[in-house]
Amino acid sequence: MKKMIAIVTISTLLLLSGCLNQKVATVEPTVGIKATDIAPMNTKLSSGLTLDEIKNTQVYAPQSQKNVKLTDGKYEAGDGADYALVEVLPQSTLADLNGDGVQDAAVLLAENTGGSGVFVSLVAFLSSENGFSESQAVLIDDRPQINSLSVANGKITVGALIHAENDPMISPTLKVMESYRVQGDSLSLVGLESTTANTVRKIVIEVPAERDIVVGNIEVKGNMPVAPFENTLRYRFYDASGKVLDEDAFKVESADVGKPATFDNLLTLPAAPDGAKLRLELAELSAKDGSQLCLTSVNLTVR
């Protein structure tokens, strides 16, 4: 991922890392971070988290790769190669992220380590009986323009402008909507849409619906505003832990290059016991480097 702009204040000029050819770079957890590296659990209020708690606690800064103590949402210390500035961005919000009925927090952390870059990461803070813990982070971009952060039914969606391949760092132009869900101590990318030069890249699954109960061969039906390269997507089935159970090519139909596409295919469910939770994902991959251009997924229950 490659992203950023010149900073006036980190709170106002936020941004993300690069994308190639109208494409969105694959979003992965920050390299080098292990669950054991993350800041230890902190005492929480019985009512759940508040943003004030997050803004005045110890957190793990994923780009600096160290624990820092925030005061009023900010940490600044050191100089030269040791300089670090970490801030909680104002779009950060509270919501139940893991379905336990207790308030968690979806937080955007902006980090500067002395250069012109301001790296923005998404982090989930999860309440528990023993306190709250910090998930592994997902890098949004270097100097992205964050337009929105919202949570619905546990799904965190970030709307932003990030950098396309030829964008100057001061002017990201690639409009994205990136959606994540908490999975263990990580955030999994479950949805990705992008818009460049009036071209919208996204995948819509009409059938099956979210949380459908499925068995045997399932119909997978939907559409795309622009057909993928060689009319081919990738499908994957994940289990509840995020392990890939099956993947292969998935064909769509289109009248011509650059035209809308539809699909109506049968997929065989991977072996799984009754009641198992699966996630079906469809993704368009770049022919240039295999990165994800757009992606969608649905959660299913096996019967």
C-alpha cells in the first residue's frame, strides 16, 4: 500500500497509501505487529468504552511499532529518528463491534515520525470482562482524506480519498469505501468499492443474502457496473476463524470490455458441520499485480 499529503495539522489533513491503475491496493494488517506486541489490556468501565478512555490510555501505535500513552487523544515525543506524533482522529466512533452487546470503539490513528507522511490506521478497541484490548491495525493510507467512518451491525466502513498510482502525495483522487469486521484480534476486509474518473468498481451479491442458511450447491447471483478483466473474479470461502477453505475462478458475463456484468453461478459449499459459519467472498483482482480492485462478501450458516 502506498499513500500521503503535506501536513497543516494532522487532525485535518489525513490520508492513505497508493493504488495502481484505478485500483485499490490489497489491505493487510500492518507488517510486524503481533498480538503480543499490542498494548496490554486496560481497566474499562462496566458500561463499556468511551472515547475519553481511549484518548487517555496506552495504545499500540502500529506505524511507530511501540506503545504510547495518549493524553487528550495525542502523544508527541522524541526528536530526529526517535520523533513520533500519534493522534486519535475526530471521525473515531463508538459501537458494538463484536455482537456482545457492550460498547467498543472504532478508532483512526494518525502517525507522523518526522517526515511529511501522516499514516492513518484503523484500529478496533474491544471491551471485555477484564478490560479492553486493541486489535491489530489496518493501514488506510499515507495522507488520505478521511470523509467518513460509520458502524452498522458490527461492520466498520471508512469512506476516503486515497492515492491512485500517479497522484501527487498532496492530492489523493481515488474514492474508496472500505468495510471491515472484527475477527479474533484482527480486522478483516469484507467490502471494497472504488471510484476513479467516474468509473465505479464494485460487486453486488443479490443471492445468497446475508445470514442465509445454505446447504450443498448454492446459487450465487449478482452484478457489477464494470466487468472485470477477462470476465473473471475470484471466489473464496472462509471459516469462522478466517481460514480459507476453498477458492477458485468465478466467471461473469458481459456484452463487452468496460460494460456492466452479471453472474448467476452454482458453487459447492466446502465440507463443514451443521451450524458452521462461513463467509463467501468475491473479489476482482488486478491483472498487473494481483491486488484487490473491489470486493464483497456475505456471511452464511451451513445446514
